[in-house]
Amino acid sequence: MDYWWITVVVTSIFLSAIILYRIIIRSNSSTIRSSIYRIRSPLPLGTLGWPFIGETIEFVSCAYSDQPERFMNRRCSMYGKVFKSHLFGSPTIVSIDAEVSRCILQSDSKTFVPFYPKSLTELMGKDSILLINGSLQKRIHGLIGAFFKSPHLKAQITRDMQNFVQKSMGNWREDHPIYIQDETKNIAFQVLVKALISLDPGEDMEFLKKQFQEFIAGLMSLPIKVPGSQLHRSLQAKKKMVKLVHKIIQEKRNSSTSSSISTVPKDVAEVLLNDTREQLTDDLLSDNMIDLMIPGEDSVPVLMTLAVKYLSDCPAALQQLTEENLKLKRLKDQLKEPLRWSDYLSLPFTQKVLTETLRMGNIIIGVMRKAMKDVKIKGHLIPKGWCAFVYFRSVHLDDNIYDCPYQFNPWRWQERDMSSCSFIPFGGGQRLCPGLDLARLEASIFLYHFVTQFRWVAEEDSIVNFPTVRMKKRMPVWVKRRRDS
Ligand code: HEM
């Protein structure tokens, strides 16, 4: 009786511990709890790491290092190609297995939806194609994809690309280094903005370029929105861009009602405006126009820059690619014909060089999805609410799939099939990149003009792989104009 209060204290501590445990579990992820109790199948092997931060720090520090595969390789040797972890605030099933990855990518939005870090979702806005799901995503994806595939747009991109490339290369001097990464960013951004909203070089383009730099810097920043933070600055820059894009969309709406004729759309904004099935709001249009500029500043210029880097390091490939492009140039000069988009894409070795660059470069390291229900793929369970991280890099650099995977070898594509599930630089399934043809076309045009007009010596530089792929020193090269072309 004397110790009744001890019983009360012990019982309350015990009950508080249970309540606290439930709160932590629920706040961390309500679904871990449900997964533990509801799911009978075992989870893939692996560890969730530290409370809250999980294994994020180790993943990020490896990704920044010159051996980004270390994180995956260590776990793969302990747990296999599908394992559990805790990354970017979420319990995650990581897949570096080509077939499991393909199944995840091909699932519909009832099974998986995209998952991005908070800063990215804040900046992209809720209407971004990268975030929306279901019929609206399919519709916008279809419209954009069809437009990017159209011969009409490819012809326009080819003309614009040739103009911007010639203008840029016309200013290159032999007595100071040319930064390929900067040059390609400038070219690809202008070409894409023209294809999206028909904006020509000038004051508005310069304004957009400046704001876009500020916007993109926040995509992988800390999710803190206070004045002075990167995310806040990026959101301000986005507001200014939205204002400009709204103005352009309004002008398009006005001119289409005044002429009341549905003409052939000349840019992506017009494709979406002309859509009669979905009433797309101005906010949705401008959010998407801005998000679609991201590959113009990032992925496409990186593809061109990496191709130059790998070619600089592989003289045999450079020689074969140069001969192929010079042959086409001489033929077209002889016939006095301009180059068409199909000419650029008809160069087989150049395409192999781009394929190999995409494999080795891993411009997008992978994609994350959130499971909407318990999913079992090849016997691996992905519980509802968990993330699935499809990590492309390890698939593309797997020595069971590719011989000497770290060696730049465009010739390997003579025998290989590009459409297999072990080559996924553009993702797959319903979210397969609609810009893949465009990316290849732009890179082919850039390479053609570069190798037919110049010889070059590249300065020592290295590839940084995280948070986005880029060259540490912006890929400086010393050029000499060719006399033999
Ligand atoms: C080398 C260049 C490029 C690479 C490596 C690349 C890669 C990717 C990847 C991996 C995805 C899939 C994302 C996911 O599954 O969540 C994707 C989606 C997308 N890409 Fe690209 N991309 C490139 C160029 C482009 C270009 C030029 C455009 C055109 C503006 C573009 C527009 C898009 C869009 C709109 C999506 C989202 C599709 C959807 O969710 O429905 N990309 N890209």
C-alpha cells in the first residue's frame, strides 16, 4: 500500500512512452505503423538508419563524392538490388534492379504518384505536369509529346538551333577559353523558350533568363521560406516570371478570339490553349511553361557538355564522329541544300555517341514515387505511403549489364538494343520524357556545328553528380577554326 504511488508513476511512464512512441511513429510516417501491423509479407532487407534523418546524409555525401555508387553498391552487396532505406524524410524502397525499376515506372497513378523534395514542389506549383496525376497529366503529356514529335516543330527547332549556334560560335575566339557549359545553356534555353512561348531574344528573354537562374537555384534548397532564404528568393523570381508568361498568354488569348480562327499552333502554350477538352487555367499554363524551361537550362545543355567531355577523352570516337559529320556537310554543300532535322538524326555514329553519353552521364540520377497502396513487385513489398526510389545510375553502370561500364564506348550500341529496361535515361511508362527526341536533335545539331567548324583542346575538368550533373569548371576548351571543312 505504501508504494501505490510507485505503481502509478511506473504505469504513467509506461503509458506516456506508448503515447510518445505512437506520436513519433505517426509524425514520421503514419504508414510505417500501418505497414508494421497490417502487412504480413516481409519488407526488403536494409536499414532505416537514424531517426528522422534516416540514411540521407550518407546518401548525399556519397552522391557529392567522386564515387557516387558507393552508397548503393555497399547496400546492394549486403541486401540485394532492392532494399529498404530512409531517404529525404521518407521510408523508401530503393531499386537498382532493371526489371523492378521498369515495373515501378510503368505503374499507373493509382499505384504510384511522383514524389519530390519539399523545395521542389513549392517552386513547381501544384499544377505542374511533374506533380499532377490521372487524366489531366495524361492529357497534357499527350499534347506536349505530340507537339514535340511534330515535323513542323522539329523544323522550327532546327532553324532556331542553327541560328543560335551560329551566332554563338561566330563570337568564339581562339585566344581565350570557351566554356561549353555556359554556351550550351545559353543556346538551349533560348531555343526551348521560343518553342514554349515564341519569345525571341531581347529584353524579355534576358529578364526571363536572369529570373530563371534565381528560380532554379532554389529547386534543391532547404525548405525554409523566410525572407533572405534561397527558397524565398526563388519564389519571388518565379512570381516575376509568371507575370511575364501570364501577359504572353493573355495576348495569345486575345489574338485568338479576335481572329476566331484556330490556326496551326506555333508553340506549346498555343497547343494547350487550343485544347478544347480540358479548360486549362492561366495558372496551370504558366506554371507548366516555367517548369518546361528546366530542361533548357539543365538537362539538354548537360547532354551536349558531357558529349564534348567524353569525346575529348576518347580520340577514336571523336575522329569517327567528326568524319561522319564532315561527310554530311560536304554532301550538303555539294547539293547546295540546307540541313534538315532528319539529316542530323540520320547520323548513326553520332546517335550512338549520344546514347552512350546518356548512359554514362546519368543526367537524371533517378526518380522517386510514393506508393498509393501496398505493392508487390517480383516478390518485393513496397508498403503504402513509402517511397520507391528508382536509381538509374546503378542500372546504367552495372557491370552485369554493360561490359566495362565506366568506359565510354559508343560502339557497344552496335549490338545492343536501346529499348531494353536496362537503358532508362528518359524514364518510362506514362511519364516517359516527352522531350527525348528534342534533346537528341538539339545535341546532334550542336555537335555537328562544333566538330565541323572547330578542333579543340579541353582543359582538365571533372563531373559533379549532385544535386544536378554539371562540370566543375564549366568545361573550358581552347578552340581553333578548321580550314579543311
Ligand atoms: C537530356 C535531356 C533530358 C533528360 C535526360 C530527361 C529526362 C527525363 C526523365 C527521366 C523524366 C521522367 C520523370 C519521371 O518519371 O518522374 C522526364 C520527364 C519529363 N521531361 Fe524530360 N528529359 C530531358 C529533356 C527534356 C526536354 C527537352 C523536355 C521538353 C521541354 C522535357 C520535358 C519533360 C517533361 C514535361 C516531363 C514530365 C512528363 C510527365 O510527368 O508526364 N525533357 N524527363
